[in-house]
Amino acid sequence: MADNQALYGAYAAYFTRQVEAQADPSKQVSDVLMDTQAGRAKAYFFPRATTDVIVDILSTVDDPVDGKPACHGNCERSGGGCPASVTVGAGSPAATGGGGVGDGAGP
């Protein structure tokens, strides 16, 4: 991700927290809640104790993002009336058309 200052800043902050936690065990945490939206990219940081990133992303299938229609099943193959491509995340298999959750692609 060239020239993405927001993404760079998020990783720099995360690494700084790791260095501080290594030096001072009282700063160690079991729940790092510092997701960062940086343009089309999004960074998730771990460990997680209270949320499940995958469940949160998959919940957008039944609860669409930004008012887009819900997509149930294999839209491209079933003619279900939803968009031909469902973007889960920039660069994800679903966003690029291969191997996404529920796309019917298999071995």
C-alpha cells in the first residue's frame, strides 16, 4: 500500500504498543480494538477477546453496508437480484471473484 499514511500510522501505533508492552508487562492487553479504515484498505489488529472480525464481516451479508441490497446465496449463478460481485474487503477472494464465502467455488 504505497502512499497510505493512515495505514502506515496504524501499523506504527500498533508496533509502538507492542514495544511498550514488552518493556512494561502492565501494558499488555488481551483485546486490541484499533481497527483502521485507510481508504480502500482496512487493518485489523490482534489479539481479540471481545469481538470476532470474521463474524463481523460476514454479518454484512444479512445486514448490508451503506444501503446496498442484501445478498443471499450465489447471486451470480442464481439470478437472485443482488449485485454480481460482493466486496468483502479490498483484495479478498470474494472481491476478486475467486474462492469467496458462499460463491460456490470449490476444488
